[in-house]
Amino acid sequence: MEDLRLVNVTKKFDNFIAVDSIDLEIKQGEFFSFLGPSGCGKTTLLRMIAGFEIPTEGNIFIGDTDISKLPPYKRPVNTIFQNYSLFPHISIYDNIAFGLKVKKVHKSEIKDRVQQMLKLVKMEAHKSKFPNQLSGGQKQRIAIARALINEPKVLLLDEPLAALDLKLRQHMLIELMNIHDAVGITFLYVTHDQSEALNIADRLAIMNKGSFAQVGMPDDVYERPETIFAAYFIGDTNLIEGRVVEIHDEFATVVCHTDSEHEIEIDTTYHRQPVLDEVITLSLRPEKIAISRRPPKRKDDFNILQGVIEDILYGGTHTQYIVKVGAHFLRVFQQHKKVYIDELSLDWEEHVYLYWHDTDTHIIFETDKNKVNSENIMKTIRRK
Amino acid sequence: MTYQSNIKRFFDGFNIVIFTLILLFLYIPILILIIYSFNDSKIISGWSGFTFKYYKILWENENLKNAFLNSLLVASISTIISTTIGLITALGLENRYFKAKKFIQGIIFLPLVMPDILMGISIAMLFSFLRFPMGRMTVIIAHITFCVSYTIIVIQSRLKGFDHTLQEAAMDLGANKTKFFWKVKFPIILPGILAAALLAFTLSLDDFIITFFSTGRGFNTLPIYVESAIRRGSVTTINALSTIMILLTLFITIISKPIRKMII
């Protein structure tokens, strides 16, 4: 097995801890993604695997070999750089052949393998061009070919699509997945773009301040965030702090206290049973909430709240409503499908019903100390 | 026609006049020089008929040929050495953590602003203080000294545009530092190195003042020989010599164009 293993990997720059004792195992052939805001340490972690940085503590293994102190040119990994870093003075053919030429592979073999790579990235027609004659997407393909020709155990991709425009990015993402399926090498993909990571990765790790906020499959991380940071960083969410007042077999009732006048009761299912009277945070994705002037016809297993529309923001694929419920502000996304609209469109200051299924509420066993949620909501409300 | 467009027309005309005058002042002397190199007269006064006589005299002048070969020798050796030193220094000054960097950068710039005569005298004094015999060796040393500043600066400007992520890319692909240098960095900065060499060569070839102070009896470079020949009064042969030099320079300019293209 050629799994990639990180054991207690730490990197300090003077007194700043960029990466804080990370443990991780990535299986051979997996498409794994590091996702996090800029400065979270994801690139430093990648550079330690590539060999451009040496860990202050801890070890990196590929299979049973400890590579943590090897120079980059002795590691069985290759990197795709954000700015491609193609060699400007040699042709596309020579760029791709570079790794093999350095290793003194026989010429006829180089020719065959370069041809094979050009075919893989669909760039056969461009082999005698120079890098400055190619577009961004084409350069990216060449960078991929130049790395993969060395048959690395792990391919590291450092925000490879950041410099491309949206449509090309979506296209290249699919292309990358196809290439991954074709070569079966472990891909390690660093990005700050959540949709890229969710789309492409088998598993992903959300990073914050040098450590992992959560590691898991994309749907797991999105639907069942374990930390406030994970819930908040991926997608949008409503975070509501509350106290557990009742625990049943399949669900718990949480009272969200704001002040004595306003109390909301929310039912939620759970994956780990909470303790009575425990203070927890509920995460509720805005797209899970339905909004309407009338209450729903079905009521079992539904949470139903009443509120007033505070603000409306049109967003193309959906409209965002900010609804004041008691002293809470909740964000609600509604799509504009004609089949959904059985009434006149909602207006500012209207009284509405919000409802969602119990299973769409998720418990996070953490309290929102930094008040990221409420502050962020206040920023999205326009000043009146 | 409006008042403003009249003003604009006036200045456009003015520009053209100035431009033409500059061109005339620059090139008419050279043109006269070339024409008179074919003039069959001992003094520069009036046209007395076409001749190749002075070119023939030049060809038969052993002293002149010697001076010319000396110039080529000095220029070649000082170019090779000063470009090598310049390359090594420029690469060394890339190190961000090198503390004396600013100081050394200042020392490098100093010879560029210092008058040649000062440099010439100081070099002459140094050699005489060391009782070093003046001649070919001292001239070469002096030329290397003043060319090094130029080569360092030209190579540095090329290095400034070098994308350092290429080093990571090369090492990632299996190249160690030596291979990275010879396969990636050196070919990319080569146009800068060639430009530095070309500059050093021309500077050395036409230097008079510093050579004058650093040479000894019996070792003449071309500019030194020309100066003494003019003092002795054989202006007409010098016209022919200058014409040859102009053609030579023109040739170098033309072959340097593709090199400059590579830099851009």
C-alpha cells in the first residue's frame, strides 16, 4: 500500500504556528481536498508534503517510507502550481519531458510517454508551441501532463484553477476528475473554493488556524458539521444557540432563549445524544427552510415558526429572505420555480410561516463564542 | 481654422525642425568623415578626387594593426572575465539574507558615476605604488575593473524578472540545484549575460582615458594609437580608420538586435 500518512505534523515560523500537529491518512487513489480560508495553513501543509518546507515536528510517510526530510527532487510526489510555472524557454514537448530528461530516461521512451501524456490532456496539436502561446486552461493541462509523466505516488494541486474564469474552471474540474479516474493516482487538492472541493473530492478536510475543523466526505461535512467553523465555512447556515429541555427516542427539543419575552422551541434529530440542560448550537441550512404566508398542511415532524420579513436579497438561483423570529434573524433561501409559487411574491415586513423537517436541524456540541453568525447576519441586512 | 489648431500646427512644425536639426548634427560629421576618407588630398580642404590610398596605407601600417589586435585582445579577455565576475556577483546578491547587500550594491554603482579620469589616475597610482610594470596586463586589469559594474547591473536587471517558482517546479520534477541552474536558470538569463558581455566589449574597445593612465610604453590600444596619430597630424588615415570602425559598429549593432529581441 502506498497510503500517504501525516503523523503529528507541525510547522512553526518563528513564533507563528502555521500547521498544528496534524494527523491524517489518505488512501492510495483517493481524491482528497484541503479546504480553508487564506492563511489557514493548507498551502504550508501541501508544501511540506512536496518538500519545499521541512516540518518542525512530526513525520510524513508514503507507504512505509518516511519522506519528511527528503529534498523535493527525491520525493515520489509532483506538484501543480497555481501559476503553472511552465518553463518559458523550452517548448511544450520539452516541458513535459523535463522530469524524464533529468532522470536520464532513454530518448525513445521519453517520446512515447510524452505522446501518451499529450493525449491524456488532449494537447497533441500544441507540442511544439511555447508556453506563452497558450491560454490559461491549456497551460494548466500542460502542467498536469508535466507532473503526471513522472508517475508520482501523490499529485499535489495548489489552487490549480484559481486563475481561470468560472466556465473554464467548471470544465477543468470535470477534466481533472476524468484524469484522476484514468491514472488512479492519489490527488491532493488545496483550495479555498468550497464548491470545487465539494464537487471534486472523495473526502475533504476543512482547515482553520493550522488544524482540521473536520475531515469527512463532502455530504457528511455539509449536512453534519461537527464544529461551528465547519458549519459556517461551507455554504450558509443559521446558527442558533439553545438549551436542551427534552430528550426523546428520536429527537430532542431545544429552547432558544433570547430574552424572557421571546423563546422559540425547535425539535431536532440527533446523531449523538445530548445531555439534558446542555447548551448547544443548532445549525440550520437556509435552503432547508420553507417560507410561506400560510402554515403547512402537514404538521408532524415539522418545526413551524412565525416571523416578519426583514430583508429580501435577489440572488439569481434563489432569493434570500432574512426573517426576524423573536429576537433571532434567520436566513431562508427560496428557489424561483414556478411550481413552488402558489401565491403572490413575498414583500418586506410581511408576516410569514417558516417550516422545516426535524431531521434538517443539526446539533453542534459547541457554542458560538465569537458570534460569527449573528454578526454576519447583521452585515447582510441593509441599513434603514 | 481655430486658434488652438493653429498653435498645434506651430508646435508640430517646431518639433519636426528640432528633430531634423538633431539628426543633421549627429550624422553630418560622420558623413563628411566617410566622404573625406576617399579624398585624394593631404589636408581636409576641398575635393581632389577619389582614392583608396588611405585604406592601403592603413593596411600597410604595422603599428596600427598591432594596436587594433591589442584592442581586440584586451576587449575579449576583459569581457570574458568581467562577465563571469558579473554573473557570479549578481547571483550572489540575489540572496535576501545577505546583510552587506546594500553596501555592495552602492560600491557597484560608484564607478558608473565616478569620472573616468579619476578612476584612471587612481588605477595608475595603485600600480605605480605596487611597482607593477605597466603594460598589457595592467590595461586588462583596469578594463575588467570598470566593466564589472556594468555587467553586474545588466545581469541583475535580467535576474529581477526571473520567476523563482520555476526553481520549485524544477526541483519538484527531479532536478537538483545544479541541474536547475544549467537547465532552467542559465538558459533563461542567457540573453542578459550576452547583453552584458556586448556592453563590456564595446566599453573596453573604445575606452581611452582609463587605458591612457594604465598602459605603459609600447602597449597601444586603438584609441591610444588614434590619439597619438592625430597629434602627429595624419588626419586623413584616421578618416579611413574611423570609416572602418563605423562599419564594424554597425555590424555589431545589427547582430545584437536578435539578442535584444530575446531579452524582451
